[in-house]
Amino acid sequence: MKLTRTSLSQRSDQIYDVLVVGGGAAGLSAGIYLQRYLLSTLIIDKGKARSFWMQELHNYLGLSPDTPGREVLKQGKEHYLSLDGDYLNGYVEEVIDEGETFAVKVRIGRTNPTYKVFHSRYLIAGSGIIDHLPKLVDMQNVFDYAGHNLHVCLICDGYEMRDKRAGVFGSSESSLGVAFPLGWFTPYITLFTNSEFEVSPEFRDRLSTHGYQLIEQPIKQFLGENHQMTGVELADGSVVELDTGLVSMGSKYHTDYLKNIDLEYQGGNLVTDNMNRTSHPRIFAVGDLKVGMNQVVIAAADGALAATQIWRDIRRSEGTRHSSPAAINAA
Ligand SMILES: Cc1cc2nc3c(=O)[nH]c(=O)nc-3n(C[C@H](O)[C@H](O)[C@H](O)COP(=O)(O)OP(=O)(O)OC[C@H]3O[C@@H](n4cnc5c(N)ncnc54)[C@H](O)[C@@H]3O)c2cc1C
């Protein structure tokens, strides 16, 4: 059931088997599996998933290669709700480990928000990441192209960039290093620092060996129309023509709500075992948030693995949730 401010009271005393933070590809997949294991589930999602910014999902078996991410989310949510899972639009602020259960504090609504605490036995962190973008004076100019032909993921979109004039926009010398694997797809590469960091002589040598151009001037704006970027205008008014771009500036990891819990991280990613259990026995991590490959197919598989392990845990500790036939007959 889709919970609203008014229907929240119906779930006041409930202890869910699993609370899933994030209703992207990973969280929805987990929710579908959990409900099919007859476990009670609440997914809480603040919206604007990375999957939502994905204009076309190019590489998912069984889906047309121009399927928009928002369509995957819509279908996934409908599927989950059809299995009687609970779903709430809200922002998870804090998780407290109470021993047997978690207390999960949620903010609901932006203007005049209300707060509610939910309880669950297990927690799945499927809250993902979000890509940092070039910081220009007019950010709308960046949003006009990001996720269209200004890509953020080489694995997702290297194929779309093949043999095209590609700009690489980095936030450090190491982040610009993505130009070298991009060279598998196209030799026509120009790197941009936006005047934000220095580049070492060794790196310059490496670029010139590959025949890549380096531009260190500030960027004034991206050029183009209808969400198709055609180049970059620099601070001095000169124009670099491009057919496509790749932003490589790192990401924000959505883990603030886990700050009170001691978990193992690698960089910003949560470390898990092969069933996606973190270093806490009742917290699982799925999708882009965990160490691994940031792809929808992986996120969906992660959800299946985490849900299956949680079902195994609960089944092994409880045995069964059914009354015996004799007890049913006696009732
Ligand atoms: C432009 C673009 C193109 C891409 N193209 C492809 C492609 O072609 N193929 C491919 O396989 N992958 C592609 N990807 C990658 C793919 O989108 C991700 O790997 C996938 O979305 C990860 O799913 P997720 O569920 O882990 O995270 P997300 O989809 O980001 O979902 C996480 C959800 O958690 C929510 N959340 C975060 N914090 C909180 C909180 N505190 N409380 C409540 N909710 C919270 C977020 O708002 C979000 O809705 C692309 C990504 C981008 C950005």
C-alpha cells in the first residue's frame, strides 16, 4: 500500500521484517523478492533516483535499448505495490540500532514536514549515489545536457560515444584518467579542467602520447539545443566543438542516515559479502551504494540476493510462520 500522511496511523505499531531505504532499481527489486517471500516490507524513497536521470537504459536484457529509467521505476513500483508491499515518499534521516530492531526516523513532506519513526528487524540500504556535475554559473545549462549526450558513466555509454569527438570533464587529474579507457571507443578526446586543478608533467606527456588535447581555461557554458550538446564555450569566447561528453567528477554517497552505525566502507561505498550483507549482521547494502559495478542489472541482482539471504535468516530462526494443520483445525 502506498502510505500517505493520512494513512500512516494504520502502521503505527507495526514492526516490519525489512525496511528498504531507497526505491531505485536495487530497492524495488529487493522489495519484490521480499514480498514474494511473504516478508513484510516498507520501502521509503525520497525520489530523483539515479535511475530517474537515466534517459535510456541501453544494456538490459529483455528491455528495448531506449527504455527510460523512469519507466523501469514506474513498472517496478507498480509490481511491488501489487504484491502488497508498503511504500512511502519520505527522507530517512537517521537509523538507530535497538538490538533486535532498528528505529528509522523519517521526514515526510518538504513544507511543514511531519516526522515518524518506523521499526524493522532488517534494513536494506539501497539509497544510491548521485553524480557531481561541472560547476558553472548557470547550472540549468549543465542540467540541459547531463544524462542526454553529456554522459556520466563510461560502462553505460562508451558505446554511444564511439568514434565521436568527446569532451572529458574531470575534477582532478586522476578523474580525468577515464579518458584512457574511453580511448577504447573513440580516439577524438579533449580533456577539460575548468581551471579547477593542476595537471602534472607526467600526465601531460601521457595525453600527448595518446594525441589527446588538454584545455585548462574556465568553461563559460555548454552549447547545443534539444538536450544535444554540440560543444563548449570557454571564458575567452572561443568554442570547442564536440559531439558528446563524459563527466567524471565523483559522486555523493547517500549514507548520512547510517552515521550512528559502525559499518565498513571502501571510499564512500559500503563493503558487503557476496549476499550483500554489510559488516552489521542485519544491514544489507544494494546497488550503487555498495562496492561493485554501477549498473541496473547489478542493482536488480543485488536486491534479489539481499532479500533471499534475509529470508534464509528469518526462516532459519523462526522455522515457520504457519500454524500446524492441527492448530488450524482446532481453531
Ligand atoms: C545519466 C545516467 C545514465 C545511466 N545509464 C545506464 C545504462 O544505460 N545502463 C545501466 O545499467 N546503468 C545506467 N546508469 C546507472 C544506473 O542508473 C544505476 O546503476 C542504478 O540506477 C542504481 O540503482 P540504485 O537503486 O542503486 O540507485 P538509485 O536508482 O539512485 O536509487 C536510490 C534511491 O534512494 C533514494 N534515497 C537516497 N537517500 C535517501 C534517503 N535518505 N531516504 C530515502 N530515500 C533516499 C534516492 O533518492 C533514489 O530514489 C546510468 C546512470 C545515470 C545517472
